[in-house]
Amino acid sequence: MTNPDHIQNYPMGPKVRAFFAISDDSYRGEIDPLYDETYRKQFADYFLSVAGAKSDLSIDILADLIDELTAMDLPEVVLGLVDQHPELLSHPDFRCQLGIGVAAMLMENFELSEDALRSAQEILPAEPAPYINIVQILFAQSRLDEALVWCESGLEAEPNNHSLWELMTRLREVTDGEAYPDMIMRLATRFNSWAGLSLAASLSTSGDRYMKVNLLEKLYAQGERADQFLIEYTAALGVAGDMEKIPQIIWLEETGKGTESLSWQLYLHAAQAYLAMDRYEEALTYIEKSEKQKYIPDEARVAIAELRTECQAGIAKEHLS
């Protein structure tokens, strides 16, 4: 098979490259990508024409392709493959059913989407993605009672899923009106969810800036130590002005994990707390720890650099006095 010249320049995953028999040496989608609506349509049409001519595509290969094509934001190609291979609809593979469900939702084929997402949920009930997408579909169709049931089921599977809590908030705002913050608080308490409690505190109109800290502090005392929870908890402490507790929490977490590094956010919160207490040397130590972590967003690196400058200025001022 000889591909058109532009195909190897289209950004694609390894399974799709293998489908086209594009070698690593000839693939240029990362270094010289051709990606606009014209190339997108050409790619989609060419993929389906090649797929339609192939007779050796196993169900597992097709499932891999659906997974990558969904990630490549080509829902029309996913549904085209399903048309060519309807056996995919009954394939007991989570990624396959999730991909079909997401693609169908993007193409506004909600009946197919709901069926595929329900299949995905049955295959892996603990995964939150099917719940999130099913709730979105039901919400869009004003099937609110069903949406609430699915949202609660999703929270039973993953109580601290932020997307599900955001959806629950939107649903409860419609169904409960002005009383929805109280309902979110009751649900968060029921699920013993730090993400839900944090959201409920943010929605509260009481004006109590210590509410979030007090709610999260109880879970910390119960032994909650998830990384995202600690980020939320130390941020809440900072907003409440309780700076001394933040480095203590992070030091205990560091001690417990030994040589394992913490997230850059936790190190940054410790640095900010020390800086607020004019303890510049300690702040600089945690800034350096934060800078060493991987996958820091560019805007965070800018903020960290600004903190470093502020610390250095504080240290210089102390030396002069």
C-alpha cells in the first residue's frame, strides 16, 4: 500500500501508524504536522477507504484503532468503522465501547452513545468516564431523574470525581433551586467525599472562610492522605490564613514517603506559607523542591520563578539589616 504523501504528516497514534504501515522514520506528524479541516477530511476519507478494503482487521485491532481515533478527535471515522464492522457494538472491550459512546455523543447520535456507554459501564463499573458521559446525555435530554441516579452511581464508584460533582451541582441547581448548596453538602457528607465537601463549602453563602478548612480537617484526622486532597486542604489553610499548619502537614507527608517526591503543588504551598511568615530560607528550600518536579505547567513555572525572586529579595534584605 502506498499512502498519499500528506498522510505521514498527519498527527496520529502508533496503532493508526501501524494500520497505514508508516515507519517511525517516515512519520512526520510530530515534527511537521499537517492539521487543518481540509487535511482532517482527507485523512478521515482515506482511512475509511483503506479500512473498507482490508479483510484482515481483527476485532482487537479494530478496538485499538477506535481508542486512538477517539483520542484523535475523529468521531466520524469511529462511527464509519462501526458501520463497516457492526460486530464492534457487542465487543466486550471497555476502551472500544467507551470510544464508540464518546464518538456517537460528539456526532449527536445519543441512542447509540447511551447504549455503548452503558456497555462500557457494565464492563468496568469502577471507571467514572461512562457515568460522566451518560449523565451529560441524560441532562441534555432533560431526563433529570435518570441523570441524578447515574450521577449518584458514579459517585459511589468514585466519590472524589470533580466532573461528577460539577454535574451533580448543575443537576441539583435545576431540581432544588436555591436549596441546592445544602443538598450538595448532604450528598458530600453521605459519600464522605472531600471533593464534594470542598465544593459545598465553596457554594455556601454563610461567609465562613473556615468552613472548608473545618470540613477537610475532619477527613485529615480520619486518615485521608490522597495527593489531591492534601493539595485542596493546604490551599484551604492558606486561604484561611493558617500558615503554620501547611509546612507541618507537608513535612509529615515527606517523612512518611521517604525518598518519594511529593507533587509540585504541595511544595509550592509550603513555600508560599513560609514566605507569608517571612521565613525566606525555608521558602526557598521548598521552591527548589517544587522546581525539580516534572510536568509543571508553564504558568506555574512563572509563578514559582516570581516566588523565588521574592524570596531572594527577602533574604538580601535580611542580610542588609
